[in-house]
Amino acid sequence: MPSKLSPIGSSIASGGSGGGTIGGLVTGGTPNSVLFVGAGGVLSQDNTYFKIAGTGADKVLTVGFWTLSSNSGGGSQTLAGGAFNTTISTGGGTIAFNDGKTSLASDGSLTMSEQTAPASPAANKVTIYAVDNGAGKTQLMALFASGVAQQIAIEP
């Protein structure tokens, strides 16, 4: 019979007398929860904001509102949370941001999709973006904190 680790919510005595071993039975835990020592030395879990799921190399780790997942078959890892979404493809050396609208390749090239003009950035910042000029040509623009957009280049 496997050894038994202290139940969730109980104290763990110093010196490892909780008796837990890898592969041992944990009572009161939720499947996929990551266990940690909480305040006052209490064995704790938070399955909503701190968990790991999946099998083999295909794991998903959730910490707060962030999720890190890997796909062993596709050779990619994804870090996502809130409005932030980044996919890293280890095979092709490409990092894609914001659902694939912008990507950075291992050769240093940056690819952008046309979009509507974004909101002005904060003071002392500039936003670079691509926009359709209304005649079917792509413009590369720089938008300053003042709200003024300056054309950098236009598609020939």
C-alpha cells in the first residue's frame, strides 16, 4: 500500500514527517492540482489558478490567468493569458503574436497584417502598424503620442 501524504488543509511538521513519497496517496486533493505549502505550513491547492493537466509531453500548466501548453506532435508551445497570445514554433523558429497578425522570424524579419489605426500610445512612445490607404495599397505608419500618424512607406 502506498504511503500517505497529509490531507489537503493539514499542517506538515518540519523534518518531513508528513510521510509523503513520490507516487504516494494524497487524500483530499483535486486531480491535476499543483500542491504547495501555504500560509502557516499548510498543504494547499488552488485548482482554478494553479494546475497541470495532460499526458506525456502534451502538458498544460495554468498559473493565475496564464496558460502554458506544449504540443509534442506539432513541436510548438503556447503562452496565453487575457489579451496576450503568443505561439512559439520551435521547429520553424517563428514567434507569432496576437492570433497570428504579427510574427517575428528567426532571421529577424517582422511580418504585420493591415489593421485599423490603433489608439495613440502613451507619452514618449510610438506605435508602428500597417494600414490600407483606401486605394488597395499597404501603408507602414508610425503613430505618436500626440495622435499624429506619419507614413513611413507605402506599397509601390
